[in-house]
Amino acid sequence: MEYTSAMLADSLDYLALLSTQYPSIQSASSQIINLSAICCLPKGTEHFMSDLHGEYASFMHILRNASGVIKVKINDLFRNTLSHKERSVLATLIYYPEEKLELVKASEPHLEEWYRLTLYRLVEVCRSVTSKYSRDRVRQELPKDFEHVIDELLNLNTYNENQQDYYNAIFQAILDTHRADAFIIAISRLIQRLAIEHLHILGDIYDRGPGADIIMDALMRHPRLDIQWGNHDILWMGAAAGSGVCIANVIVNSIKYNNFDTIEEGYGISLRPLSTFAAAAYADDPCEVFLPRSLGSRPYHPEDESAIARMHKAIAVILFKLEGQAVARNPAFFMEDRRLLDKIDLESGRLLLNGQWYPMTDTRFPTLDPADPYTLSPEESEVMARLTQAFLHSEKLQAHVRFLYDHGSMYLTYNGNLLFHGCIPLDQEGRPAVVSVTGQALSGRAYLDACEALARQGFFAPPGSAQRQAGEDFLWYLWCGPKSPLYGKSRMTTFERYFILDERTHEEKKDPYYAFNDQIEICRQLLASFGLNPDKGHIVNGHVPVRIKKGESPVKAGGRLLVIDGGLSKAYQAQTGIAGYTLIYNSHGLFLASHEPFENTAQAIADERDIHSLLTLVEPVETRLMIRDTDTGRELARQIEQLHKLIAAYRLGLVKQRQVSTVDIPRVPGHSWMDRT
């Protein structure tokens, strides 16, 4: 396109600024060539995971094996030249290089030959993984110790007779200098990093499993990812903000699942104030209904059983008081039915619920004042004050939650797909429900945007301000509120499950979204409302385990909606029959990966017991997707257009060129497709 001075008049300020990065026609032209070439590379692989629930061993294995992507590449490369056993050893070596090397060195009789063959094979796998990227992009990821060596090995033509000796000499030098172990570790990690271009975490990193903090540490090291908050994450975000009702919920969940690891070991938060108080206040109470659940690998000791149950009951009673206070402060939440402490008749041991009296399983409430049931006792207030300070001063927790805010959101539109954790609240006709809980009558995308604004307010507003209190309360609402897009149920019946045997009172009705999410037209309308193509886009969410045993499918609405919470949490696996779904979106289409339960890391390393993952093609593409077909490609096209305008401005004399070296043309961060955050 030929630009005139008039056409560029409104852009001159921006072009003058752009000229500081590209000070000549030559540098601008070089960048156009660079970006245009990148647009013709294959689309990078996206990896979707959801509902990790602290199961760090399974998560780390799936992250290392890229939901089976690395194994597929190994099979494609070596199916006809290596046995199944040899391919499995190679895969395990890539997933766990340090640990597997130690086992190999202890058992391999011909170690130098093994090293030589393994180095060659790893380079071949790495060459396959990096083939989608520009050479400049790969160089950014190369480990410093082997930067030039790996660059040479990846780009040599091994079929060229002139380069064959050079290629072999590099391997021999690695062996002669005893750097083979370090090289194997470095290139294995490079393969792991580049097998996946972008990671999407669709919420619920926390609770149930023992290692949510370990997962967060791994995510903070990951180069390119986004997070859509889940209701369990939002609860920890509220706890880190200092919300008492969120802190009490976090502790209840941790004790209920006998999971003290994350709070006490991961974040260094002592529960001694609660333990001491519970031992005194509930000394004569057996607290039978508050015994924690033992999840196989984390049994509790019989001698601790009573102490844990007393702690559980003590914090649960505190929770119900704090929830009652939050409901009273926020009538717009429409959660008055959750204020149940004032409905207890202690003399008869009954609870008035929805106009009907129910006998209670437990009526010992030594800290409950019937005249003022929602006020904490002085001792309970002291416990909460000390716990709140512990949550606020846990440096690791604060760092993790800031990372969740920096890299997270309520939802995300990415490469034509809509990602969120739970649901888009709908009414009984399948339309986006109008919700007034934020102070405005909103629905759909506008409601989720308002939810995110309030969630951020709860952490970043000045402590002690009315805005901070409102935001903290809303973080709790997102955990369990009837129109929370992260929760998606009419109520959370924790109180009834503790104290009422009649299971009819335990019902938690799902939002109509879950009745309509298998209807193609509803999903098309939702995609369109977020500005996405309803014919090509997909909704991807987690939150609700897919019960394969009952015939449920993760693919709904003719493929327009995909549910990828298949049950990574051990607490769900008896119901689901599998250990989770993940999703792969590469240049060839969408692939759903179903995973068998993960036994343990030690067996995975020693016996090459990879998680058995079945990759199923959900939706192929007619023609292979390139970078130009992605959000990144559209951004690069915009940059190319601006650079063409800059060149025109140079040639028209509207912007002056600067003197620069013809050799040193700068590469500007942010203008390469992989520099996006």
C-alpha cells in the first residue's frame, strides 16, 4: 500500500516514537522480514490443565510429559529403530533427567556407548520440538552452559559429509570433558520447555492435595502461562488479603481433608493458636462428626484423631459466625439462608430450616451465645487475629497470590477460544442471568468483568477501607455465592452436611449453565457475546468432574464446549474413574488427553511407568494453522503495518532517519511472537 503524507498525518507522533526502536529504513525493513517469516511458522502448542487440587506429583508429571506430546514425538522419530522399552527409557530420561541418570549409571554395563547413542537421540527429539520456532526464539531458551553447542547441533546438516565429522566431534568432546550428564539434563529441560508454547491453567490449584504451594512454585518458573481463577484459588486469595471468613474456610478445607502440608509446611503458618484454643474449649467434646477424611497416602495417626476433630469443630463454628456477619453486611448477596446459627434450638437439639425442624447430630456449642450467635467469643477473636497475622505475613503465600493476580483473571479469550473455570450464570431460559450482586444489574461478560474488578479490589484496596472490606467479602462470595461464576451452585450446604442427617437438605442445585452447556446454539451465543467466532471457537472450562463411569462425556455441544476436569484430585477418582483430562491445541487441531491415575514419581522413574494418556482428536483443522492465524499473528500483522507506515514516513521526509550501524540492527523485545507475556 502506498501511503501519502495526509494518510500519515495522524500517526506521526507514534511513528516518531517507533523510530527510536527502528531508526532507519533498513532496520524497519529487516524487522518486517523477520515478523513476516515468523507469521508463516506453525502455530505453537497450547496445553490446558484444570483442577489440580494440590496433586503436585501428577501435575508435575503431566507438565513434564506435556500430556503425552513428548512421547508422541519420540514414537514418531524412533518407532522403527527403537524398541518400546528403549523409547520408554528415553521418555523417562527427558522427564526426570537427574534421577534417571543415576539409575542408568548404576546398571548400564556399556556406559560410554549408552551416552553416545542417548546424546544423538536427545538432539533428534530436540530438533523435532524446536522445528516450530524461529532460530532466534530457540536461542533465547538455550541453557547458557551449552548455548553454542546445542545451537550448532540443532542446525547442522547431519547428512552433509562435510559436517558429519564436526557433528561427531562435538559429541566426543562432551564425553571427553565428562559433561555428558550436564548436557543431558540441559537438553531434556529444553525439550520440556519447548514442547509446549503456552500453558493455560483453568483454576483450582488449591485444596485437597498436599502440594498446592509446590505447584505454584513450578508455575512461577514457567515462561509462558495464564491462569483462570477457580473458586478454591479465590478463597486462598481472600485469605492472603486478610479476610477472616476466607481464612476460616481455608483452614476448614485443610483439616477436613487432613491436609496440613500446604498451610504449615508450605506457607509456614502455625495452627497452634487454633489447636490450643480447641483443646480447651472442646475438651469434653468427642466431635465425632468432625473427624477428617483420610485420603490413602495421608492417613492420620489415631492419637491425633481427637485433637484434629476438636480443631475442625472449633474453626467450623468460627466460620459459621463469620459467614453470618458477611451475609449481614451484604444483603445484595441474597444469602440470608446461610445464617443458621440463630435457627438452632439448643434445648431440643433441633434446627429450623426452610420452615421445618430437623434433629441435629451435634448440639455442643460452648462458644455460642443464643442472644448474639454471630459474635465471636473473646478467645475466638484472639485466635482469628493471630491466624490473620500469620496469613498476612507469610511471604511465600503473598508472593504466590500476587502471581495469581498478575497472571490470572476471571476468564480469557485466547486464539478464538473462551477459557474460564466454572460457568457463565444463565437463567432458566438459557440466557445470561442478570445479577445485581455487584451493585449493578449485569450479565455475561460485563458481570465477569465486574467480578474481576471486585476481586482485585479485595487485595489491592487500602487495608481498613470500606472498599477493601467490600472486596474481601466479594472474594468469599465468589467462593460459594449462588450466582458466583466460579462456584455455579445455588448454595454451599456445609452446615447441613455437618449437622443434619437428612440428605435432602444437602442439595446444591447447579446453575442452569450446566443444563444448557450441551446445546450448540447456547454455546454459540456465549462465544459470540465474548467477540469470538461461534463457528470455530470453543468454550473450555473445568470445575465439574466428568463422571466417565456414568457415561458422561467431556465433549459437549457438538465440540463447541470441552470440560477438562476429569478428576486429577484423588478425592474424585472413585467417582470419575480416571485421573483427569487435559487439552492440547496445536497446528493440527484440538486433542483431548485422558489420563490414568498416577502411582508415584519413584515408580515412574525406575520402571518407566508413564501416565497412560490417550490423545483423542476432537476437532481437526482443514489446513494447518500458522502463527498468522493466531492472536499473536494478528498482533504481528498490526506491527508490520505500522513499520510499513514508518518506512513511508522516512521516504516522505516526515520522520528523520538516524545513523546506525549496518551490522548491528537491534532486535527489540516485544516485537517477536514469543516475547508476549
